[in-house]
Amino acid sequence: MAATFDSLIDDLERSYAELQERMSDPAVYNDHREAAEVGRRLKELETPVRLAQDWRAAREDLAAARDDHDLRELVPELEDRTARLEEELRLALAPGDPADRKDVILEIRQGVGGDEAALWAGDLYRMLTRYAERRGLKVEELEASPNEGGGYKEVTFAVKGDGAYSVFKWEGGTHRVQRVPETESQGRIHTSTATVAVMPEAEDVEVEIDPNDLKIDVYRSTGPGGQSVNTTDSAVRITHLPTGVVVSMQDEKSQLQNKEKAMRVLRARLYERELERRRAEQDAARNAQIGSGERAEKIRTYNFPENRLTDHRIKLTTHQLDRVLQGELDEFTEALATEERRRALGE
């Protein structure tokens, strides 16, 4: 195993050196697309290369301590350090999701619980946009359907920035809340849900859409109470006939802008369908999964009276719900990502 691990590290360091050479090649440097790709790969390998160097140094220190009578007492500590660095390095080298670097589109919908579910959908929207901003990512609202009680029936938004999908892919599924609604006079706790769909944003070249497969309808935009927002047919509904996927947009004043946004969401939904199909084929050979990200899957429970949040996929509970709602989700993202890498290593 050690020899195999050594050769793996040799390959890693060789790849890193080759990428550094390519980066200094004027032909690569002047090709913006290739330079960006090489730069991205270099950035990805930075952490594994640093861990590999630390692991080699720790192993050399351990060998020296075993051979030197005066340093023998350091052996247990150095053994622990070497083993820990090897585990970290193995996790860092586990294959990642090819979609991780992409921007992402999220759709939040009220679930069970009427107006309280719509308010909860709004709370989730604020939590996730705050989280994006904390991580230096850009948020763009695409479509919102507010209800009269101040919540959302549905809201669709994009998060842009390097690795946005790798951060937000863990949010897909059903989010369950337990709290006393403001309208509840008896102080009883109600349970409501909202669902989140998470889709990597696809490039034109990744999803080919035949214009003949599209049925495009235009109509007048309507506000929350049903009143007409403008007098032109600017709202757009696009139906992808082969799959039956329907996307509607009406937030923009121009029909062209609404169509462009609808096509972005349609492309992301079709790309996600294809990813799901591929995952299903892979998962047929697996017994365990952290979570599918499907809306039907209950991923978290948010309990307000106890200030408690539990992620059911990794059995992680925290009593800092108030902070999580302000966008402090890093602990959950990191724990889920680590568990995914452990499983990838196991396979």
C-alpha cells in the first residue's frame, strides 16, 4: 500500500510541475481559455501538493526518530502526525464531482403548511443568499412568486462564483421547520416544509436544445394579487416537448430578457436531469448515498423552540440555529463534503 501511495504522490507532484511549466509557456499564457483551465487545475492541486510535502517531511522525521535513541520518545507523536497527514491527503485526492466548479441555479418552493410554509420558503431564501454573500459569491434573482402573507410560493435564483455548485449542492431536498407561527394564539408548534432544487448552470455547449423541441407562449405578467403588471405580452412560458419540462418567467419588463432567463433555467434543469440519469446508473452499484438532493428527501429539521438544527444525512446537530439562519452554514457544508470524499475513497 505504501509503495502505491508513494507512486500516487509522485504522479501528483509530476502533474503539478508539468502544469507550472505549461503556465509559463507563452502559447498557453496567451490563450485565455487554456490559461484559465491550467490555472484552475493548479489551484485544485495546491492543497494536495502541500499535504504531500508535509507528509514526506513527517515520514522522514519519523524514520530519523526511530533510528536515534535520544529522539525515540517522539515516535508516537510523529506516527500520529504521519497517519493524520496521510488520511488528509487521501481525502484531498479523492475524485470530485465534475460539476463542482460551476455556477448554480436554486429553486425554493413552499411545501406543506400553507402560509407558514411560504414564510419558511422566504426564510430559506434569505439564509441561502446570506450564505452566498458570506462566501463572496454573487446572487442574481431570476423569478419570484411572493404570496400575500409576506412569504414565497416559489423563488428561483442563481449563485455565481468559482465552486458555487460545490457549496450549494448539499441544500437540495426538503427542509422541515418546527416553530410556533405568529398567527398561532395557543402557542402550539407547527411543522411546515419547503423544498429546494439545486442545479448546476449549464453552458450552451453542454446542453444542445433543438429550437423545434420548444413551445414558446407569451402572455401578460401578473402581480401577487392577480393584477396585470404591464400592458404588453412580456411574460414567457417555454415547454420542452420531449421531456415536458416547463419554465415560466415574468419578472423582467422585456420579453427577450424573460426568454433568456427562462432558457438558462431550462438548460440547467435538462443538465440536472442528465446528471441524475448518470448518477442513477452509478448508484445502481452502490449501497450507500449521502443524499440524492431530490425534493422528496427530508434533509434537515430546523427546530426554533430549541434553537436546534439537525442534518439527517450525516446525523449532525447544532444548537446554533439563529446563526445558521444568518448564513453560517460552513460547518454543514464541510462535514457533508468530507463524508462524500470518504465514500468516494471507499469506492
